[in-house]
Amino acid sequence: MIRRIGFSIEIAFVLFLISAATGAFWVPLKHLQLPMFLVLISLPAIASLSFVLAAALTRLVSAGRMAFPLNLTIPLVHVVLLLLVVKLALTTPIAVERIRSEWEIATVWGSWRLLLTCFLVEVTALSLMLAFSQRKRRVGTI
């Protein structure tokens, strides 16, 4: 179980880096100051922590092993968790009434194009991780 949680933390960190970088590239650079950048990456961070919690409670990932359907389902789960976090953060009555100027940048995560881009980049990254791990395993056994 410890190996599974460690592997899910590793995957969640990769997914967080990808989604934070994609979100940062999505926003024009002139609007990206430090407080706004921190707000922008806070939602993917919460989604990644939710992913680790979901992976710890279920058998979403196996212990240190990446297999074929996981490189598709893990990014899908992460993007759905990201969408859930965005909807909860931005559509609660308190958030709608008191949205500050720094939090307005978080509305970019409501774009289906950004979420689709995150999903595609995450699938690509996990597929590369899968290919490298299989190649490393094959080379090590020869």
C-alpha cells in the first residue's frame, strides 16, 4: 500500500506540473503576476491532492507499475477532479458574491479547451512514461 501511495504521489506531481504549466501558458503573460499565478496553480494543486486521496482509498494505480489503460484513465480522472474543484471553488454562493480580482484568473479553468489541452498533454506524458518504463524493463532483462 505504501508503494501504491508513493507511486500515486509521483503521478500526481507530474500531473500537477503539466496542468500548472498548461494553465500558465494559457494566460497572457501580462496578466500573470505572482498572486495571480499562485491562484492559477492552486486549483490544479487541490485536484492533484484529491487525486492522491482517491488513489489511496481505491486501487486506481498499482504499486509502481504503469499499464496501458492507466495512461488514459488517470489523466481523465485528474481532469474531472480539476473540473470539480473549479466548479466548487467558483460557483459556491460565497465565491460568486465575493470574487476578488486575483481570483478572476481562476475562471480560465472553466474553459473546455484548456481542460482538453491538459488532458491531451497528460496522456502524452504518461504514455511516454509507460514507453520508457517498458523499454527500461526490456533492456534490463536482456
